[in-house]
Amino acid sequence: MSDAGSAVVQEDGATPPLLAVSGIEKFFPGVRALSNVSFEVAPGEVHALLGENGAGKSTLIKIISGVYQPDAGTINVDGQPFRFLSPDDARRAGIATIYQELLLFRDLSVAENVFMGHAPRRRGGWLDWKAMAARTEALLASLEITDLTPGRIVGSLSVGNRQRVEILRALSQDARLLIMDEPTAALTEYDVTRLFDLVRRLKSRGVGIIYISHRMDEIFQLADRVTVLRDGAHVGTRKVAETSSAELVQMMVGRQIESLFPKVDVPIGAPVLEVRDLVRRPLTKGISLTVRAGEIVGLAGLVGSGRSELAQTIFGATPAESGQILISGRSVEIRSPAAARALGIAYVPEDRAMQGLVRPMTVRENFSLASLGRVARFGFIDSAAEARMAEAGVNRFRVRTGSVEQVVGRLSGGNQQKIVLGKWLANEPKLLILDEPTRGIDVGAKAEIHRLMCQLAAQGLAILMISSELPEVLGMSDRVLVMREGRLAAEFARADATPEAVGAAMMGSQGADAGRAA
Amino acid sequence: MSTLAISPAQSGDGRALRWLASQEALLSFAIVLIAVLVGLYNPRFLATRNLTDIVLGNAYVAVAAIGMSLVIVSGNIDISVGSLIGVLATISGSLAVAGVPMVLVWLTPLVVGVLVMALQGAVVAYLRIPSIVVTLGMLSILKGGLISVTGGRWITDLPQAFHLADIELFGLLPMPVLIMVTATILAALWMRYSASGRAIYATGGNAEAARLCGVSPRRTVLMVFALHGLFAGIATLLFATQLKVIQSTVPPNLELTVITAAVVGGVSILGGVGTVIGSTLATILIAEIASALVFINVSPYWIHAVQGGLILVTVIADILRRRRRQVGG
Amino acid sequence: MAVLATEIRSSAPRWLIRHETLLAAILAVALAILCVFNENFLTIDNLLNQGRLMTEVGLLALPMTFIIITGGIDLSVGSIVGLCAIILGYSWKNLGFPLPLAVVFAVGVGGVAGFVNGLMITRVRVPPLIMTIATLALYRGLAEGISQARSVRNYPEWFFFLGQGEWLGVPMQLWILLAGIVAAGIVLDRTTFGRTLYAIGHNETAARFSGLPVDRTKLIIYTLSGLAAGVSAWVLVSRVTTTRSDMGTGYELDVIAAVVLGGTSIFGGVGTIWGTVIGLVMIQLLKNGLALTGVKGDATIIVIGAVLIASTLIASSLHGRREVAS
Amino acid sequence: ADKWDGADDLPTSPLSCDASPAAAAAAKPYDGGKVTGAADKAGKPITLVDVPKLIGIGYFNATTKGMQDAAKELGNVKVTTDGPTEAKIDEQIKFIDNYITRGVDGVLFAANDPVAIAPVLKKALSKGIHVVGYDANAQPDAREWFVNQAEFNGIAKAMIDAMAKEAGEDKGFAIVTSTFTTPNQARWIAEMSAYAAKCHPKLKWLETVEAQEDNVLSLNQATTLINKYGDKLAGLFGMTSVATPASAEAVTKARLCGKVAVVGLATPNAMKPYVNAGCVKSVVLWNPVDLGYAATYVMRAVVDGKLKPGATSVEAGKLGKLNVINGSEILLGSPFIFTKDNIKDFDF
Ligand SMILES: Nc1ncnc2c1ncn2[C@@H]1O[C@H](COP(=O)(O)OP(=O)(O)OP(=O)(O)O)[C@@H](O)[C@H]1O
Ligand SMILES: Nc1ncnc2c1ncn2[C@@H]1O[C@H](COP(=O)(O)OP(=O)(O)OP(=O)(O)O)[C@@H](O)[C@H]1O
Ligand SMILES: [Mg+2]
Ligand SMILES: [Mg+2]
């Protein structure tokens, strides 16, 4: 199949490919992450990488950008063979990378994060802070980002804004090959369109781009060619113009996916969660909403609109300052996640690695973390029961792991997300709050998670789903709530929730300068 | 001063304002406040003689704290510095008595300091042993080594020339103070305006990210420890040349004093945050407190309690200030 | 691949066992060598006596293991020992408490001292190292202030039973230490509390977001540390028959040395009580054995330092957990 | 200044103001401890261990030297010095304990705490190991004999008299000591206050500060005192061999030599620069080399059965006959005053 890919390039013409990798092999202790992967990127081409979670996409690009050394295979830039021993080597060769994991310096400013490692210098090699700030301003302008200043401490930024800083950093190197590993995972449609404009601009300047995403539509909007990986092997390369989403899914999953949004209507029960004038500064400014048993309520909004804050306030991580919360009609005081858990509230956070999982711990240990009480007697853990609980979860959610003794940190994104979900469901909650449940998750896993949500709803669970992915919100929700700048801006029944209407509500009247002035 | 003092995280504009919100400002304020209050109670406290003496007697702590700040900002810690200074003092003293040229007598501690610390840095960076373990081990190695070698013999009748600390420029500016100030300013400038300086913050803040930015955390840690050794060497000179006797034992609790100076100076023990101006101001503050308590006749029995209490207050004040900044976004 | 992934699995329990067995092996070898050189070394008498001398530090090492597993540290333990010793003597001599009450009171004060650490660390979020460096100075200062540099002496004979007496031929305080070890060991690897400690050490946020009582847990362990210091002070006073404000000076480093030597990671998330115990025994018996073999005190600390670094080196070369953890 | 009673509630016994000797206290019966089951090593070679308060300070280096001298003279004594690197009582206990297990014929000690050290010394006695103290005493029943370098009130008299002479009868003075809990220093200070009150009532006692055994801290503390009191301060006492040179240095640095008198306990080498510069006139000290020397001879005599309870004196080599005082102590002699003229004759 792979020669199909190279054939395409020949047609593309004389210029040697900007990047050509061939026969890449990569082993991790016990894992063959990549086996004989080859593909090429031409100047001015957007080349998408597609594959399930754990297929090896990130590993591949980490090899290209010098983070890992391949166990076999070659990397050519402009036909010249290269060996990248460090990310620095790759940078010098004109390769800039946006990594999947946000890798930032929390205590440093935006400007410094952007220019760390290649800061503008004055005579004598001293750093030029003025230039640094100025050039950051310029980049922000080019991305039309109005709610960030070079001086902001990154630690105080939202996930979305942190993602933008990553992008700025890659752009600041004005590279010839730009690698983006799921750059839009934490962005809303609005940011995505701005990013796309920029990518097209770079493209026209002859910059080559490797683009990884689990969002099929993005690939069709942006990419020229797409290479599909499955279990570390190179399945094939297609011209986007000549393929279909169905074919790609077939290639990466190895089976058909009937429907991405298998939403079924179930009888809606009594209110499980009622929130009245909930206030928690700076981002939650008087929210009132209701979620009923069996109901899936979608919560849409721009990055920084305060959805996670709302969720975390209901969950007690950032207790409310005023307002009222009722669970099953009973007014309650939630001052800590522990309290929330006791009330049958579950929260699947948006930041999987930081808030969702204890990565060095095993699947078993993570599964029982939110429901230790259930596997313990008088505070003593019954490890047999614990193992049983984990096994059950692994089977129920089809987690792809060798055993329950596997360290969670080494599972791929999708499987990690299933574990966070499973860990909470093990506690049999009444209310499930999902914050970006499918962020960075492949279509296969995504469909599974959506199916799961429907099952749970059918069993009478109340679900509040925060998502920045409009199709997901529209596809899965019985009702859609829209947040803007810490307030509820609008509410739509499933029927009249059209992309246009919801989108407009997210932007608000002022439209363009969206996002919270951070 | 303020240009250096503002935390590196902030861009040029509105420096003065930001500085007012900084740890350095808090410390300077505290220093002045105490001086004024104690001065009112006992004017002698404000005598230039006394004020310089306070700094003079603790310049070596400040210089050592500079190195310690580097180490802590890089996400490590060193508890061997006290013992090292003890060892270096003895070495330098013995050379002086042996009649070695002064230049060598003064240079050797710096060199040896760099070597010993670089060795520890290498173990921390390349063999990935937590710094607290390595330096804890080195602490007792140096401590025991010093005594078994010297048998605890004091070094006496040092040549007059040895006493660097007694030199006063233009008869008023004592050498130690001069060295302390220069070292602080140079270190501060270097940490803010040099790539390797920033690399320390990067490494301490997020080693993995640093690596991906082409900064080598390992080389940085090694460098930081080596520099720490250099400052320890300089500190030794200020420390040992004050008296005509060198006790060839390790100065009691010096490592804690130095670490305290660094953290009170606002260096975050979690790494990635802090300036050396802060640590120097903190040293002065702590020394000032110690002296002030004598001046205001605090019962000698309670002095240490009050001292500890004040340090605790400063630290907590700083944490609260920081937190307000964070939330304010 | 998922199948292949079977091989990479949590090396945690295995690795820890490996580390401890390794330590134990080193220990065994060291002891063997030492007892070749000195017949007085490997005698029940000497070993029990060493156990007696080890107790004060040992008691502190147990909660310290908990604390370091959560990624924290407590440098104030030595000072709390001093403070409690003084409180014990002072409340008995000057406040006229009956001695048993004085003991309880002293231990209680220790608990409060630890609680204050915990409170500041959890509520005000002062980093543990900073908080306890400050209280290291503060608590020692209080001890000096309260005692007015006076030592309290002339305790009744019965009071010395704990520190000098024996039961079934085993030093009294050793029973306490053994009980503590067993309890701590079970709590750490069998209970939800222990699991919570590891979770906090690896990822505090995730622990909190999983509804674990993070702050309460921390509060408890720092209080425990204080209480242990109180008991330790009681044992110490009863052994040396007097109270001085400088008691326990420098204990913190001995304790930390034993704990990290026992394989507890200063970065949190990794460690066991059994490791700590081996670490303790190793240091104590090395000191003792070397002394008996005619090695002088100064040379002994050199060896201890070297052993600390060396064994951590060997141990760390045996595992790659940190990489995955980060 | 605060009330000083040596922190141990023992009574003070100031000497008479003139040179007349202390009213000879009624000879107390032997109140030392008893060794049980000691092998008879009379005349046979013995091995001793010497556990000072801490190792690595000039003072105890000197006592060690004395012991080695004595051992060489006696020929049949082997003595090793070992001990903690800081003056920590529980460390010291562990050292002695280890040597008991290891098996020695005798223990020489200088106690960090007279009471705390008692149990382990008693253990030694019970195991047939002879115990002789020097420099810093333990509870009498915990050791057989104690070699007393000079009685507390003797030191106090010497120091206060010197200060009154150098600073002036009606001037103010301050004290730099190690810590308030160090027994010897505490006793001396107590006796000094008693004697001053009795014989130099006009001397003004301004303040006493702690400075550990740390010479830079001592320097800083002394400097602080000088700056605080200005010309109200006419004299400084150094209570340890660390504090005294540091105080002298402080005075020198402040260019107050001659204006602020420094009197204190110290070892000659450390003081030579200041004494020769005329900044310090008198350094009070017994000769610690002799102290160690005497201790060793006493131990030998005990082992040989020459020094039994009730004895009134003991032969101590070149030091000749030393007298037994209050029960079980051997007096080295009256304190020695180093001055510009004789200091060069000493090297320790
Ligand atoms: N450092 C590592 N050590 C061991 N195994 C690893 C390591 N990094 C990745 N792997 C394994 O290699 C395989 C590929 O991982 P990779 O992150 O490249 O997948 P991916 O395609 O990026 O998945 P996702 O779409 O979720 O990001 C996975 O099975 C993962 O478990
Ligand atoms: N100004 C801020 N200061 C500190 N943390 C913030 C700030 N804004 C957001 N966050 C954090 O970032 C996370 C994401 O919140 P965000 O700002 O993205 O709003 P949101 O509505 O949750 O948008 P999204 O869910 O798309 O991320 C939240 O967990 C919140 O704690
Ligand atoms: Mg990936
Ligand atoms: Mg969010």
C-alpha cells in the first residue's frame, strides 16, 4: 500500500519531498509502537496522520522531531539524510512541533514560553526581552488573539489558551515543516477556523505541514493527503480528494462504524440536579440549570466561557460562593469533591492526565480510586474484590490493556479516557458530568463512549456534557445550553439546536472578539 | 534595581508597579520597617557602624544563598553546603599558614568548591539520584572527612594578608559587603538576561518541556551545581577570613540558614520561581531581626522563638501575596 | 499492540520488593563482615541494646515515611521532640501536673505542633519544606523559652522503666517501636488510607478529583508526626533521665536518611514501611558495628554517607518508574 | 540581667574577696560510685577510651594531647579519644555505650549533661569498667572520680577580679557564652554573679548572649553587644574557648582595644594575636593538657588500687601530688592566668 503513497508524490513533480521518512521502527519496552512506517511530505502540502488511539502517530512525530531515536529507518529532509539526536537538531533543520501533551512552563510568561530555547538576542548574546514581547505581540495579532498578552503568566491561563501558546511557540520558529499533534483538541470551532486560516497562509508560503487529528471533518477541510496508521503499521496513504471518510475509518479501525452519534430518545425522569444562581468568581456568574434523570444536557461555549469552572463548582472542587444546588430535590452543600461523590455526583474532568488519572498507578488502582469504600471493609482494601471490579470495568468498556496491573500512563488516550469514565461509573452515580469526554479520542473509541452515554441515560442517569465540539453537542444532547462569559446565554431543545443558532449564541452579539478577556 | 527585581515572568511595561507587588518589595519594606521601629526604641541601632556590621557579618550567608537559590530554582536542593564551606575554609586556611601565595589561597576554595559541587551535580543530573539524597550523603562525608583529616586541630596564626574580610575600600566600604552586592547583581543580571540563566527556570519549571525546547536539563543542573560551588567558595572566603582562628569543624546548621534565606527570599521550593535579589534581601532581613532582638532586650531565652515566629510570618505573608496574584490572573 | 503491552505493567510492587531485598542483602553482607571483625557485635545483648538506642529516631521515621510518600517532608520533628521533652518536664515540675498527666500533655502538645504544620500546609498551602523549616526554628525556640535553659531532673524511679526497663528480655521502648512498625506497615499497604497516601504522592489533583480526602489525610499524617515526636520525647527523657531544650537536635536528618535509604522516593508515590525499617536498622547497626570494630565516629559518618548514596544509586539503576510517572 | 543560678538550682559559694583561701569545707566522705567485677589489672596494660563533650575543638584537642603524654610516660596505658562532632548528649551516650560493648578497662569522659550521662556510666561501672570524669562532671555516684580543673568559684573569682581590674570597678560588662544549657558555663556564670555581687557590687552586668560553639556567630553577637551599648560597655567575658577569641576579634574590629576589656576562658594559641597586640590582657584557664594528663594518671591509680575511697591525695606524674576535695574529686589546682609574658610558652 505504501507505494501508493509515494506514487502520489511522483505525480506532484520535480521538487524533492520536504520530508521523507522510510522504514521507521520503534520499540518501547514490550511494545512495538511503529513497524516499517514510510511517508513523505511535499513543500506546501498538508499531510494528515490518522489512526486510532495508540496507533503510533505521536510516537512517529516525536521521532521526526528528535524526541525519540528510531530503532530502524531513515529520515530525509530535502533529500538529505538526517539523524536528529535531540529536539534541537530537528529545530535547526527547520522542523517545529506542537506536541499533543501541553508542555509549558507554568510560572513563566507567555512570551518566554513562546521563545524558550530560541529567544531573540542582543549583542553579546544577552536576551532581548523587548524584542521577545514585540514578536509575541505580532504573532498574537497574526492569529487575531485578543485575550492574551505577552506578560501573562501561563499558569493562570485556561486550557484553551495554553493550547494557543503551544501553537504560538511552533509558529515563532518560522519553520519549513510544521508538525501539529491534535492542535485543535482543546480549541473551539472559532479558534479552529482561525488556526485553519493560518495553516493555509503557511501552506501558500510553501511550508510543509503534518497534521494529526481525530476529527474527520478537519482532515477533509485542510489536508491534501492522509496517511493512516493502525497498531503502529502503515496502512496506506490517500489523496483526500480521492477518498471518503468511510474508507479512512475502515482503514484505521478495520471495521465499519455504523453511527458516531447513536442518540436514542429515552423517557426523561425527575430532576436530579437543580442549580440556582450559582456564583463562583471569577468565571461562574449566577448560573441556573436543571438536569433530569435519563437526560443528556449539552453545555456549549467558547474556551474560557467558564463551563469547566461551572462543572468544578458543582463538583465541589471550587466550592460555590453563593447560590443553591439541589440533588434529587434536596438542597445540599458541596464543599469538596468527596462531598459531591457522596451525593452521587461524578465528574470526568477535561484534563485527563492532570485531573483524571494517577498515571503511574495501575489500571486496577485507578479503577477503584473513586470507590475505595466499595472494595474495603473497615478501611481495609480487599484486593481480590478490587481486582474483580477492575476486570469488570475493563471488559465492560473494552479497555485495550494487557492486564489490570498495567500502568495507566502508558495506555493511549482513548483507553485512558475509558478508565476515567469507568472509575466513576463503578461508584454508581446519579449525575454524571462529562467535561470534553471525547477530546483527543479516535472515532472508534468516540462512538463507543457515545454509545455508553446513551446506555447510561437509558438506565436513568442524568448527564451534563461539556463539549467544544459542536457536532457532538448537537448529536448527543436532549437539550443544549450555551454559556458565554460565565453566564447562560441560551437554551435550545434538541429539535431547534442548529449549528448556526448555537454558534451565534456562543459568540454573542459582539461576534468576532470572542473568548473571555483573560 | 527594580528592573532586576521584577519577577522574570513579567514583560517590560509597568515595572515599577509590578515591583511593588513583588517579594523583593515585601522584604525591602520589612527591612526598613524593622530598622525604623527598632531605631525609635534604640537609636544606636541605626548607627551606620551597626547597620554595616549586620550585613558584614552575614555577607557569606547571602553569597551562599545565591548559589542555593540557583539550585532550588532548578528544582533541586543542597544540604551539604555548610559542610563544604567548613572544608573549604580549612583548606584555604592551611594553605595560608603553609605560606602559599595569597592568590592561590583565595582561588583554591573556589576551584575545589566547583569540583565538589559539580561532582554532586553530575550524580543528580546523569545518574538521576534525588539531590536531597546525594547532598545528604555528601554532608556527612565532608563532615566526617574534615575531622578525620584535621583531627579537629584549629588553624591559628594566619598571615595578616589572609584576612580579605578586613579590607575596607576607601576606609568605609568593607570588602565582604562589596563582594556580596556585586555577586548578587551579577547573578541577578545573568539569571534574567542569559539563555543559560533562563534555562534554569525552564528546567525547574518543567524539565520535560525544557528538553523539547532544546534546553538540556541535565547540563543545566550540572552547571547550576558547579556555580553553586563557586558561590560556596566565595562565601568561604568571606566566612573564614573574618577571624584569626579557623575551627576545622563544619559551621553548625549553616545549610539550614542558607536554605532559609533562599526560601524566605521567595524562591519556590517546587522550582522554577525566584530571584537572587530576594535571597540576599532575606539574608539581610534575618540578620537584622537577630540583631534587633538583642537591641530591644528580648529575653535571651525567647530570642530563637521570636526569630522563628518572624520567619514564619514572612513566609506566610509571601505565600498569601502570591496566591492573590495567581487568582487575580 | 495491546497484547504486547501486557509486558509493560506496573513494576511498583515488584520493584519495591526488589529494592528492599537488595537493601536487606547489602545489610546482611555488611553485618557478616562486621561480626567477623568483632565477636561482641552479633550478640542478642548488643542488638537489643541497639534497638533501644534506635527507638526515638525509629518512631519518627514511621510517620515521616507517610509524609514523604505524599511528596511532603517534615523537618521540624527534631524540634518537636525538644519541645515535648521540655513540656513534659515543665508541666510536671513547674505546673505541678502528676507525671502521667504531664506525659499525656507533652504528647498532646506534640500532636498540636504537628497539626499546626498540617493546617498551614493544607489551608494556606505553604510548601511543607518551607513550613517545617520555619517551625524547626520556632518550636526549638519555644522549647528554649519555656525551659529558661533549665533541665528538669529527679524523676521518680518508675518513670525510667520505659526508657531503661525490659519486658520479656526486650527493651520496653522497643515493644512500642515494633507495635508502631506493624501498625504503620499494615495501614500503608492494606488500607484505603495508605492507598490515599500513594495517590496523593503521585498526583494530588487527580486524588482530589477522585473525591479522596486529600487535605484531611495530610492533616492527619503531620499530626501523627507530631504525636510520634511526643512519644519519642517521652522515651528519650525516660532513657536519659533528664530534659534539656536541645534534645532531638538534628534528628530530622537521621530520620530522612533512614527513610530515603529505605527506598522511599522524595518525589512521592513510592515507598514502604519495611524499606524504612531496613534503612533504620542498616544505619544503626553500621554505626554500632563500625564503632565496635574500632572505626572512629568521624570515619563512621563518612561510611554512612557513602552507603546512603551508593545504595540509592544501585536501587535506582534497578527501576525506571520515575520516567513513567512524569 | 536575669537571675543566674546555673540553671541547676545548686547553691553558689563565692570565695572571699581577698586572696585568702576558701574556708576548707569539712572533708566530705567518698561519694563516688563503685565499680563491680572489674578484672584486677594492677600494673598490667590497660586500654582506655576518652569520650569528650565533642571532638574537634582546641580545648579537647589539648586534653587529648595530655592523655597521650601520660600514656607515653606510663607505658602500660593505651587511650583513644572518640566522640560526637557536636556537643550532643545522646550522641555521647551512644559512643560510651558502644565502647562498653566493645570492652575497655576504663572510660574517661567530659559530660555534656551530668544527669543524662549517668545511666550509661553506671552501666559501665556495673560491667567492671572504671569511670573517671574530667572537665565536666556527672552525678557523683555515676563515676568513681572526677578531675576538677579548678573549682567553679575559683574561676569566677579570677574572671571577675580581672574584669574589675581592667575595666574598672563601676563599669558595665556583658557575657558571650555557648548556650545557657551548657552546665559548666552556666555554673561559672552563676558563681560569677554571686562573687560580683559580693565583692564588686558596682560592676554592672548588662547582658548575656548565646553563641553556640560557633565562632562567626560569637563574633556577630559580640559585635552586636558593642554596637548596642557603646561606651556603656567596658568589658566582655568569653565563656568558651570559641567565644573569647571571637569577642577579642569583635573588639579589635571595632577599634576599641583598651576601651573594652576582654576577659575569658580560652586556649593560648587562639589568643596569642590579641594578647600580643595588647588587646587582651588576661586569659583565664587551667592547662587542659595537664587536665587530660592528670585524668589518665588518676585512672591508672584507680586501676592499680592506689586511689581508693577515703584517699586524700594522688600522685600524678610531673604534676606531683594532687588533693582530693569534696568527697570524690581531684583538684588540678587553681586557675592559670595567661598574660603577654607567659603565653608564648604554651602551644595548644
Ligand atoms: N514512553 C513510552 N513507553 C512505553 N510505551 C509507549 C511510550 N509512548 C507510547 N507508548 C505506546 O506506544 C503506542 C503508540 O502511542 P502513541 O502515543 O504514539 O499513540 P497515538 O497514535 O499518538 O495515540 P493518540 O491518538 O491517543 O495520541 C501506544 O500503545 C503507547 O502505549
Ligand atoms: N483565568 C483563568 N485562571 C485560571 N484558570 C483558568 C482560567 N480560565 C480557565 N481556567 C482553567 O482552565 C480550565 C478550562 O477552562 P476554560 O477557560 O477553557 O473554560 P471552559 O468553559 O472550561 O472552556 P473549555 O471547557 O473549552 O476548556 C478550567 O479547568 C479552569 O480551571
Ligand atoms: Mg498521540
Ligand atoms: Mg473546560
